[in-house]
Amino acid sequence: MGSEKKIILVTGGSGLVGQAIKQAKQQDPRENETFIFLSSKDGDLKDPAATQRIFERYKPTHVIHLAAMVGGLFNNMKHNLDFLRNNILINDNVLQSSYKLGVKKVVSCLSTCVFPDKTTYPIDETMIHNGPPHSSNFGYSYAKRLIDVQNHAYHQQHGCHFTAVIPTNVFGAYDNFNLEDGHVIPGLIHKAYIAKKEGKPLVVYGSGKPLRQFIYSIDLAKLFLFVLREYEEIDPIILSVDESSEVSIGQVAQIIADAFQLEHGIVLDSTKADGQYKKTASNKKLRGYQPDFQFMPLKDAIERTVQWFNLNYNIARK
């Protein structure tokens, strides 16, 4: 990438991953990089004119595209059309403005929900379009899949270097800890906080059996910087912990209960839906590039996130 000056625009820069990238770039700074972190206050990315104004104002050479309309399982099930339309608009505007203003590289953020519901495991990058996604959040999933389609189309037609990463379940400071539409770890952390206050057990929705690979936001941010600086493919790359690090929701709940020192432990509410049983992703491609990357152990990462939530309860999104 040389030493030419880079202006890196981060959409969705105030969220979980954006905040982690702020921290990661300070741990591994480069003199030629200037980062600009956008938040929704900077303009509506669903609006093409507003998006173009942002790009004309900052004139980025590189873009990390994190902005999205996101939500947990139950929120997605109720609003598939909204998730589809709003994310298509955001992604199209960001990629088209990047093309029009000559951005050298865009790294967009997908999600493991882009993968087919009926599939063999472990899932890898070649399988994205092999069948329909899970029906619970098909709107969000198809909008995210289309980023990959657009990346290849912009490359084929205009020679653009637009690529994407596919993280597994991300968590950490600055997450959305909302009880209704937060993801698994932040939702359980908020519930455990309340359970601790009320002297009750932590109630976990579902059987506790589904398996997930969780990645700490700071680890993901370090890998994002590697992709931005060194990854040359258009095809996406899965950013995940190793397959051997897959854990059950029940195990995660126990780590969280322990971090809060809950006296009444955890209770499983099996009347609630589980979602997909597993989504095991292969990080073989990542390990080809980064064989020695060390992920923070899950227990340590959850403890740090719990500590952050306790200290920042008043400002946390919830």
C-alpha cells in the first residue's frame, strides 16, 4: 500500500466495530492514515444526495463500510422488508459514491447470516450464494449478500477494488445492549445486570444448546485493519475465531453469570425460539494470511465487556 496519504472514511463509526477500530488503530498507528468516523448525525446514508455530500466533503481514498440497519432475531422476524430496503439503499449509496469519487478501496462488513440455511459445515467464503438464507432474517441477509454481488460487478465493469469481510458474532464495548433487539452476548449481559440487582437468576431464552463462534470487537478491528492494508482479493474473507472455539449459548450465559457473580445461576426458558442450531464458519482462508493471529480468550473478552457495561451503564445503548 506504500506511504501515500490515506483518508479512511468509516461509516457507522460510532457503533460496536467502529469504536473498536478507533482503539485498534491507536495500538497500531500508521503515519500516512487519517481516519474519519461517521455517525448517523453526519447524514442519512439512505439518501443518495446526502451520501454524496459526505463523500465530497471528506474526499476519502479508502472506506470501511459498517453502517447498517441491524437488529436481533425477534426484531428481524417482524420487519424483514424494512431491513431489506434500508440496507439496500445504504449499501448502494456508499458503493456508488465510492465509485464516483474514485475511492481506491472499500471494505464492507457482511455477516454470517448471509450463508444458506441448508448447508454443509463448516461454511466457507465460496458458499454464500448456494441457497436461500434462514427465513427469520432473510431481508437483512439478502441485502448483505448483494454487497458481494455489487463488489464483483463494480470490479468487472469499472475495475473498482471493493471487497468485504464476514465476521462471526461480534461483541464488546459500545454494543447494543437492548433487551428486545440486542444480540446474544449484550442481551444476556444486560439481563444479568438486572438479575444481579434484583437477586434473581439469569433467564436464557431457548434451550441454551445452539452453538456460535464469538469474536471480540478489538480482535475483529485488528483484522479489519489487516484487510484494509493488505488484503487484495475482491472475494470476501471470513473473520472468525477457530472452529474449536465454538461455544454453546448455555456456556456463554454461564461465563456472564460468573462475571456478575450471580448467586442464583441461570435458568433456561425453552418455550422461546432458538434460531439456527449452528453456523460454524471456517477461518482457513484467514489463517492462510494470518497463521499466528492470537484471539483473546472468550472468558477474558466477556469479562472486559461486562466491566465496560458496569462502568458505562448510563451511556450504553439499551
